[in-house]
Amino acid sequence: MLKLVSSSNGHGPAIRAPDPWAPGHPSQGKAHQLLSDEERARLAVISSIARFKKGTEIYQEGAPADAVFNIISGVVKAHTHGPGRNELVGAFLFREDLFGLAQEGRYVSSMKAVTTVTAYRIPVASLRNQFSRDADLEFHVIAKLCNELRQAQRHAFVLASKRTLSKLTLFLQMLEHLQAAREEPTNEIYLPMDRSDISEYVGTSLSAISRAFRTLTGRGILKIRNRRHVKIVERSDFEALTHDVEQREQQRH
């Protein structure tokens, strides 16, 4: 379900990402607010606030791309449909992320609300007009898209791993890095998505993901407080699992 209200009383859209041109390791970069207060205010004028219930299809792949969205709260997943109409999850997007990527005027993937979502809805025509008058704003959006490209590359790296245990640990590591970049607590990893969403993202079966969670908890590497919160107990063992995969991938190239 979609609800639209005026955004004139809010602070305006915000996009947060590590600086793509700053030196350092990309997985450890701290995200910072890319937009100035003035830029946020200008975007607020052309935006409305959209609210979606959990499970709502925000838009479908191939639909006319008439708006870009900026998440205020909640989690969204980008997905396409593979053979047999099975869902293939390509990305999870969080607070202050952008979505609405299009090609030749049509959305390149479908978007669904994983949780209740509130987002700024920015019409494409209005955004293009704003870009023509504000080169800095366009540059900041490009910087955000560079960050999302790194996440897409990380996803390809997860899919390339052959072992489900490796896929899961790489996925959890990615979520932890995203939490750290947003300056959120990392004493636990928050999982807003269901196990089925995780299995679709990493490219394996739901039963295999469940077994991998049991293996990691059985080895004392993870502690599961509930289905939404996981704690890394044995950091060295956890990092050894991801390090082995990364080394094998580097050797392949």
C-alpha cells in the first residue's frame, strides 16, 4: 500500500556514503552525509513522502521510471524473476539509500518493501531540472551510485563462492560493514530480512542457509539471540572463513 504526503515540513532527502575517491579500504569506509542543508531543502520542495507496508511491491521491473526514491526508514530489496518465475534478490537498500535505477526510461529491477518503509519520492523530471542548475548535487548523487556499484560487486563476489557457509559469512560481514558505515552499533548484526530473502540473495536454498546458521552456532562462531539479531562470538574464526574465500578469489584472478 502506498501513501503520499507533502515533504515540505521535513529536513529533505539525505544520501550517505563513503567518499569513493578517499584513500582507504572500501569495506571499512565511514559513510558521511553528502548533501548540504541547502541541497536537502531544495530537494524537499520537489519531493513527497511515500509510505509502504511490509511486502508491498513499490514498482515492477520494466515499468516507466517516473520517480527516484530516497529511504527515510525501513529496508527495500531489489529483485528480478529468474527461470520458473523464482525471485532473485540483487540488493538490499537501507536508510538514506537511493533506488530507482532506470534504462531507456524503464526500471531495471522490481523493488519490494522488506519492512514498513518511508521514503522520499522525487519525480525524475524535477530531479533532472535540479541537476541542470546544481552540478554539486549531481556529483553527490554520482558518488552515492559509486557506493552502490561497490555493493553490486560485493554481491557478485558472494554468488561466486561455492560453499553455502562461505556465502553466509560473507553476507553477514557485508551487513556488519554497512552498519558500521552508517555509524550504527555493531555488537550485533541486524537481519531485517527473512531467511528466504537471504537464500535468494546468496543464490542457494533456504534449507542450506538454515544448515549454515546451525553450523556456525554449533561451532560457537555465532550466537543467535532471535531471528533478527546475530552476534559474532569468535571473531578470529569468523574472519578466517571470509579470508579464505577472498584469498581463493584473488588467486583465481
